[in-house]
Amino acid sequence: MSVIDFEPVNQRSTAEMIADSLREAIMRGALEPGAQLGETDLAAQFGVSRGPVREAMQRLVSEGLLRSIRNRGIFVIELTLTDVVDIYRARTAIEGGALDLILDDRRKTAYEALAPSVQAMLERAAAGDAAGVSDADQQFHETLVAAAGSTRLVRAARTLLIETRMCLGKLQTTYPDLREQADEHVALREAIGTASPARAHRLLRDHMDDAVQRLRGQYAAEPVQR
């Protein structure tokens, strides 16, 4: 058997680290929907050559977080209502699959793992911190998928949850009382811990459907761009 001389890999690549930073900025809204990204400007900000920046942006194009428009450049995606409905439909399928695995033999593990995000959500809701509630909301769903013990489900959920975080700014304004948003997750966690599988799945579907309906209202209320 021949020996292949692979280069040792000791650390994450520069492009990967830049992609992580850009992904986080998109998720947090620091890079707003529709914003154009320039290789030269980003390379200067990161203190690197344009090559790693170009590679990082192409990664995010392939993930669907950036879009490339011929002869115009690369832009942060802008989510339409159709996109939002599709995102939540896909999330329902993925998180429903994760819930199946959890309900088989991982209930206790998942119930305990979800406690910190639920507690954080309750605390942030009591403080009136809408952004904090959204952060804890995302943490809850990331933990839910991770608790299933499937690396493929985690990988499939990754971009969807980033896109969801982009929606949460709109969603959080639909709750007159942030405690209501937190309470939905309290109920879902309790169902995961002790309720029948049918009830746990119903609460997850209802949670996703409720978010879509709230976001429909937000999109309908926005002024038409001319």
C-alpha cells in the first residue's frame, strides 16, 4: 500500500475563521439583509489577503447565507415570506426527527440539557431583553437537535437556525409580553421530559406554526418598497 504524504492539519484555516465571523455577523444583524460585501474592504478589516475572504464568502454562498449576483457582487440574503415558510417547514421536519430520537431513549438527557436555555429565556424575558430572549430561543433549538445525538441532523439544522435567527428580530416584536415566548419553550421542555410523544410532537408543530403565523402578520404590515 502506497503512503500519501498529507500535510498535517493543526488549526482551522483562515478562511474558515473568516466564514465563522461573517456567519455570526449575519446572524446578529451586524451585516444587514441586502448588504453588499466587498473583498477588498473585508480583507483590510480582517488583516488578510483577498484569497481567504473570497473563499469564506463562497462558503456562505454555498450555505445560502450570501448570494452572488453576476456583474454586481455578493450580498447578504433577504428573506421573503416564502423563504420564512420554507425555513420553518424544514425545521419542523429536522427538529421532529430529532424529537423522535430523543423520545426513544434520550428524554432525561435532553430535558436536563434544555434547562439552561429555558432559564436564560425566563430571566431575559423578566428583564425585558428581547434580544436576549432571541439568543436563548436559538440556544434551545440548537440544544434540542444536538440532544438527538445525530451529527447529520446537527449539520442539516445549522444553516436553518442561522436563517431563523435572522427572522427573530421580526418575531420578537409580535410578543407584547416576552414571557409568552419563554413559556412556549417551558411547555415544550416539560413535554419532552414527561408527556406522551404525541403531545411533544404537537407542541413542537404548534410552536413552529405559531411563529410562521406571527411572521406572516409582520410581513403583511410592512410598507411596500417602491
